[in-house]
Amino acid sequence: MEIIVVGSGVIGLTTAIALQEAGHEVQIFTKDLPKDTVSAVAGAIWMPFHVEPVERVNHWSMVSYAIFEKMAADASNGVTMVDFLTLHAGSELPDWLGAVPIGRYRKAAVGELPPGYQHGFVTIVPMIETPIYLPFLQKKFMENGGKQTVCEVKNLAEVSTQVDFVVNCTGLAAGKLTGDKDVFPIRGQILKVENNLPGMAYLSDDDGPNALAYIFPRRDCTVLGGTAQVTNDDESPNEEDAVEILRRCSNLLPVLSTAVVKSVTVGLRPGRKTIRLEREPATNIIHNYGHGGGGYTVSWGCALEVVGLLGS
């Protein structure tokens, strides 16, 4: 079939490639190239971050985990498997552990925890380096025979008359495009610091005294985060946020107090109470948006479900 995917963030690119690998002819219509999407700003470690519905998200996350794990055998795509320490205020198992394969997580030992923490989990997870991974996806899409047109789609129904199916992967823009009032921005700010400090580790505090601190070492820098400011659509870097991010991350790894900041970046995650992944009734339009901070984590699982929806 001939299919148009609207949007070229990680969801759009992954969906387009999954459709190609299922034998379809795919074009991408996109207002922004991958490097200019919110996907390029993401910390991009595998973690179902505050996205629902939990059961479906865990399934999509498990599917993505398995694919990323296979991809990690090739260092050139920017995917690696890392030990990720997630700190928690309580001892109960977080919902997202339901998506982690058996044997890939354990309770953190007391000696592994920063001062003031009693609970945490060490999980082997995929880490995705966006400056490498997004160009890798784009190249793969083009090598598979894909075509990309830079344009802003303002009416999905009009585009749907040109092909067999249209897949809407427009992220935050889907709210305006579809009239979906449940879509909202979640402002995320990160710091990129120089990669010259000892003892760097993959570490986050999701619900404790330093939430939402996270530390993701990469080849080009170490990413420090973050914020999750619901309904805030200001894309300008905020100095107070930057200072607070550095303070919280330094509380987890004190060596970061001497970190040299290379850049401060802001992205607006596409928030929604639940991810919308469905075929619109009586149309040839499929929606795949509202992934919040979990876009990379669920990307392959959602993409393969889109493939399955073609016959629904």
C-alpha cells in the first residue's frame, strides 16, 4: 500500500520504517526535519516516563526494548545497553518494572545509593544517543526507498485522499491538527555538560527529594535534567531551571558541582492523559501521538501496532 506518515520525530521515523519493512511504500510529510523536532532534545533512555495506559505502554515498551537490545550490537546506531540506577522514595515496585525482561533488574544495594536514599533499582536498559540515532533512522528510511517532503499538513482528510493510509505522528501539533483538546505541552529543559568528569553514571530520581534529576552520559556530552512542566509552552531556556537542575544532579553526584555547561536546551513533550494509537473510525487515518516523555521507549511497539491496524 501507499502510505503517508505525517511527522518526522522518533515516532514518525520509526513508524515509517516499520511500515516499509512490512512491504509498504511510504512517504513522510513533515514541517520539521528530525534534527529540529522535540525528539532531538530528548534524554532518550528507555523508561516509560509518566505515560498511560500502563498495560499498553508496558507492552509497547517491552517490544521496543527487545528491538533496541538487538540494535545495541551495532555501536554505529547510537544504541547501547547500560546499567541505570533509578532512585525511589518508597520500596514498592514501580509500574514500569512490568516492562523489564526477567533478570534485567535488581534492587540497589545500600552502598550504591546516594546519601539520603533507601530504595532504588538497577536496571539494564537501552540508552539512545539522539545525535546518532535520529540520522541513523532517517538514513535507513531513505535507503528503504522512502521519500520526504517538507511541508505543514493542515488537513489530514485532504491528505488521506492521496494514498491508502495516512498515519498521524505529529506529536504536540496533533492537538491543533485534530482538534484534540486532551493534548498539552510538557516543558522539558536539559543541560549538556562537558564529558570530562570521573565517576559518571546513569542515574535518576523520579519521585524523591531531587526529582526530576537525571544524569545520562553520552559520547558527545553528559545530559542533565530535567523538568516536566505541564501546560508550559515556553521554549526559551530558563536560568532558574538550569541552576536547579545542576543543583539536584550535584546532590546525586557531587562531582557535577564543577561541571562545565555546554548548552541549555528546551523541548515541548507531547502530553496527553493516554497515548492515542488507533484507527479513526470509517477513515483511512491512523493516529499515533501523545507519548509524553516516553516516545523513544514505546516507539517500536507503537510502530508495529500501527502496521497491525492497517488491516483493522
